[in-house]
Amino acid sequence: MIRIFFFLVNAPLLVFVFGVTLEVVAADRTLTAAHESIQAVDARRHVAALADDALEGREGGSRGGRAAGTYIVGEIEKMGLQPAGDAGIFYQRFGTMRNILALLPGSDPTVAQELIVFGAHYDHVGYGSAHNSYGPTGLIHNGADDNASGVAGLIEVAEALQQMPNAPRRSILFAFWDGEEKGLLGSNHFLRVRPESLKQFSIVFSVNLDMIGRLRGERLEVYGSRTAEGLRIALVKSNTRANLELVFDWKIADDSDHYPFIVARIPTLMFHTGLHDQYHRPSDDVELVNFDGIEPVARLAFDFLRALADDPHPRRSFRAQSRSESAASRHTLEAPALVSPGRIERGRWGMGTRQDPGETASPVVVRITPGSPVAKAGLLVGDRVLAIDSVALVDQADMVAQLAAADDHVTLDIDRKGRTLQLSLEAEPIAPPQKR
């Protein structure tokens, strides 16, 4: 009787918990399905179409450039995205060139007017000239990596986001820029002359894909991570599935469509798999593209965009300091701490860190004492501490306080080159004072 009575009293609770569990599992499966819908085979199809000789190198304003635009519009029309160009169409014209703009409206009225711009340029250099080609000129420059690869990634992410049963809280604009190779013309024009349908939005963030078709050793270059505090941490969290090695470059240069947004004081990231010998040459062709590499890069972009669009926190403020930071600034921050000869700095755990003004919640490890608990656990100089016993850090002072109050066993969540690791530390027993 006792068992039966207990079961009946708790049955509604069990059903409720079971129902919530089913909802969580279903949501996770939907997210996984959308994530996995980004496929190398589909990226190959898009790159092959855009880098075909028939498009004559997609120079901005040329017949090949217009043909590329027609292909892109055909793809996004299938998704049911809203046209966000001029007069209710997808195109935003400037001179003889055309940006292509498609909107995924946000679902939360409180933040739906906040716009995230996700872009990639679709033009290239045509037959090449002395001003834009490393030669030989006069031959079709197909630009398979630059930037048919980025366009393919953009199309795949847009399609994956459309598969989600619920639209993101914030609105996302999918922007295919024209005229990038002529001086970032398309992105600059958009920021100066926004289409009427987008004037009510406030642009809060932008992400740019440029040359993502040559992934080597799972190494992805990331630009702009200093343009708002906490961007690196946010990207590392989104990297759990793709698990790429992230190389954060602090340089900000006017070499792609991320730059006009940074000048406009809009936090911005750009993904890039690196330059190569075929850059701006006729040899940048389809057979050299790493399609299996486009897949994880685009999946990372999907996970980051989804998290950013649904972020419950207020919009991120632009860090003006990012414009003056450089590789030298990074070297100064991450340089190992020097210890005076003969001096031993041990402490309880054997770790020294330095606080990063652009990422206050992830102190940088700059000193490890040989033989200490952190050394035995495998911590490395250059790692960043994210959490202690799964509690995220506020800043370096918080880390010090938590470690001082910790028991003899501690787990650290570490950011190592954009990948999250967990390290277990065991404190060594403190020897009792020697009797004299």
C-alpha cells in the first residue's frame, strides 16, 4: 500500500518531468539535425556553380557577376526568406553592381529590431588586371576560395537556420556583398544607404565569411574578437561541436567586408582559413577547395549565430580599444611572466595569470611552476581559465578567491586555442612546520 500510494501521489510530477525531458530531447535533436544539414556535398555544389568558367570570374558589374547574383537569389528564394533589398526585392543596386539581402525576422518583439548581419562577398576579379591579380592576367580568375567558399557557407547556414522550428529572437540579415574586390563597395554602400525595409533595425553585430575553403590542420583564423568584450569566450562556447583550432588575430585591416562594420563601431567577427599561393590567380579553382573543411567552419558559424541571436543578455558594446590593439599588444599580454633567478613562486596551485582587458572573465596563464599541481594536470602557458568547478569566472580576482577557498580537488575549464578542456588538480599536502 505504501508503494502504491507513493506512486499515485507523485505520478503527476513524474509525467511533468518526463514531458519536459521529452521537449528538451526533441529540441536537441532538432538543433542537431539543423547543424548536420550543413554538408560538404552541398557546399561543393554551390562553389562549383559560382566558380564555373561560364561566370568569367564574377567581376562586380559584369555579366558573370550578374549571373552569380541570379544563382544566389534562386537558392535563397527556395528558403522562404524575406527580400530586404530595394522596393521589395532581394537586390540592392549601386551603380552596375548589386548586393543581395535576405531577412530572417526575429521572433521576440523586445529584441526583434536588433539586427545581426551575416555576410560574404560574391564578386571576384574577372580576368584579372595589374591592380588585382598576381597573374597571369587575361585568364579567368574563378575565385573558388575567394569567395565562392564563403558564399557557399553563407547559403548553408541560412538554410540550416530556416530548418529550426522557432525563429531566433533577434533578426538576422543574410548579405551577399558585391564590389568587395573593388574597394569594399557593397558593404560600405549598405551602411551608408540602407534599404527602406531595414531602416527601423539597429545593427548590433556582424559576421563575415571570406575564404573559408582552405582549412588546414583544423586551423581557423578569427578576426575582430577584440571588438566587444567576451567575444572570444562566446565563440569558444560555440566551438564545442565543430572543435576547430581557433587562431585569434588582433589585426584590423581594410581587406574584407568586416572592416566597414568595425569603422561604424559595430562588433564584428570574420572567419578565414588563410591565404595561399593561388590567391588572386587563375589557379584558385574548384579542385583545390577543401569542401570537408567548409563544413565545420559553417557549422561553427551556425552555432555562434544561433547563440548570439538568442542571447538573453543586452547587446554588446563596441570596444574602441580594438582599433589600436595589434599583434604586439597580444604578445605583451600573453608573454610568459619572468621569475627572478633563484626565486621560486609556488603558491598552492603553482599558476600565475594575467587579466585581459578585452576578456576579463578568462585570465591568461603566464607562469607555471614545475612540479606543481597545475603542471602535473597539463596546464600550459597561454591557456585561459574559464571556470572553476564549472562556475564561470567574473575576473582574475574572482579566480584567485575561488582557488584560495577551494578544497584539495579542483576542476578547471580551460580555453586552449579555442577548444575547451577540463583539467583536474590535486593540491599537495602542506607539510607541518618543523620543530626546532
